[in-house]
Amino acid sequence: MSLSLPKIIGHRGIKGLAPENTVNSIIKAIDLKIKWIEIDVKISKDKIPILLHDDLLDRTTSGTGKPIDWLYKEILKLDAGNWFAKKYSGSQVPTLKEVLLLCSKKNIGVNIELKPNKGFEKENVESVVNLINNLNFNCPIYFSSFDIFSCIKIKKLLPNFHVGILIDKFDSITFLNKTIKECKKNNFFSCGISNVYITKKIIETLKKNQIITNVYSAKNININEANKLWSIGINSIFVDNIVGYEDQLI
Ligand code: G3P
Ligand code: MG
């Protein structure tokens, strides 16, 4: 079964326009007609998969420390929107469960990036798998991670789901060949690469090996750069803002 991804995927919902990894950010992306969103997922102390990018709660919530040290009922009390803009105060850290149910209702695809707290990679994957196996949801999903262990484990436990790897450094042909080998061995369908390392040669080589390529960036990729990336064979771009992309979202 193949998975068709759109040219644009909303990054952490749509992180430039609403507080990242919150329901508000996802609803904003949906309102803007984005068809797939990317979210970062890790677990709380009671092993509830939640949406949070950083290792710590500090930057994007009113809390402090690692989420693995807090029960979800404690994390739920935190404000996850005020840091972004006053009008978003009262936003909460959502669970993966509620996001999958929301996206099922709205028919939105979800890229679940497994972003475990260090040392909790196994528990992270197992908690997500447990949820996926027991939740009645119907939105399309695929998993990805910078953590190769998480990628391999989730593909083993959920062989019918698509898994892609994320690469934060792509600096040699040797590394490219190693990545291709890893994808083939584990049946990974995609490779997410930072825009810093993209070259036509890398994209062509991955494509020749039937590996889809997605691009992420620390700063929003503007439409001119996006057009260049699509023209050399990039499949999807993670976007923070849709200014310039309107024609692609009709
Ligand atoms: O999955 C693409 C992108 O989200 C990876 O980087 O740090 O934003 O999670 P980051
Ligand atoms: Mg991410």
C-alpha cells in the first residue's frame, strides 16, 4: 500500500501562525486548507503520548523540566499558548489521542514525529503503538524520527504503517549510501532532510532508490525556495507559514 503525501505539510500544526503542537495550531492549519500536519510526540510520566517539541516544557509552556517527570494531569494545567501570543493563553498540551480523533473528523493526514526524551525511546514507541492499536481513528498517518532506534522499533511493531527517517546532517556520499541501505533494510519509505544539505544529486539518488524526500528547515522555507526544491524532485515541504503558498492550497 503506498502513501501519497502533499507538497505542503504544516510544521507542528502551523507553527508560525499559532502556538506549535497545540490544537489551535492544528485547527489553524486545517482552516488554511493544509491537508497534512506534522507533530512532535513524546510521553508524560504516566506514559501518555503528548505533543511537545523540546526536551523541556520551558520554552512552549508555563511549566518547567522534562515532561517525563510530570503526570499528564499536571501537564494539562500548563499554559501552552501564552508564550506565543496573549490571545492563545489557555491553550493546553494536547494528547496524541485527541489530535488523531480531531484529524480523523477533519480528514487530515498526520506525520507523527517520535521525539522521545533521551533514555525513554522504547517506552515512547510502545506507548504510541499501544494507542494506535486501541484507538478507533481513520486519518492517514506516517511516523518519522531522527532516532533510528524509534524508527526501527515502530516499523517492527506496526509493519503496516509507513515510517520515514529524519536526517540532521547529510554531508557525504558515504552517508547517503548508508542512509539508503538503512531505508531498504527496514522498509522506510521516506527521508526528511534539512534544507541546508539538499542537493539535486542527493534527491535523485534517493528517488532512484524509491525513497520519497521531504524537507524541513529551522526557518520557514519561502515559496521561491520551495519551487526550486519541488523542481528538483522534493516531495513535501514542512511549512511554518503559508504566505506565498496560497495557490498550492486550493
Ligand atoms: O519532521 C520534520 C521536522 O519537524 C524536524 O525538525 O526539530 O522541527 O522537529 P523539528
Ligand atoms: Mg518535528
